[in-house]
Amino acid sequence: MSASIIDLTQARPLGPACFVVSWEALEKALTMLAAPQKAQMVPETLPALRQLQLGMGPSKLLVEILAATAWITDDTDLAGGLAGGAPMT
């Protein structure tokens, strides 16, 4: 599957089913929203998402970005789920 390059410098009409965000803006947003214990993981998460971009369509990539956002902003304990709870297996 080949990746298509979109030139975002060219003005074009955007339809109602279009979502455009720069990787820089996404990084800033994730850094701002990240749970304190996961903030250092934002720089690792973005390259992984960019790599996914090469092998999937835009709607699947958006789902991955939303999932990464949910994970980065989740403030549960990294070691085992909710504080005081048993880790999920």
C-alpha cells in the first residue's frame, strides 16, 4: 500500500468529512492534555502514529489518534490499573 502525500500549503475546499491537524499541533495538544505520569511518553507516541499513517486510511488513523489521546490522558496508575486495584491480565 502506498502512502499519499497531501500538500497542506495549497488552499482547497474542505468537505464536512474532513479533519486536518498538523503533527506539531497534535504534539502540543497531547503534551498539554497528558496525565503527569505519561507526559514523557508523548515524544514516543507521535512517531508511532506517524508510522501508522503510512499503512492505513485516514479514518483508521483518526481512531488510532483518538485511542492514543485517551491513553495519554488517562491518569490511572501505569503499573497496574486503578490505584489499589489488581492489574488486568
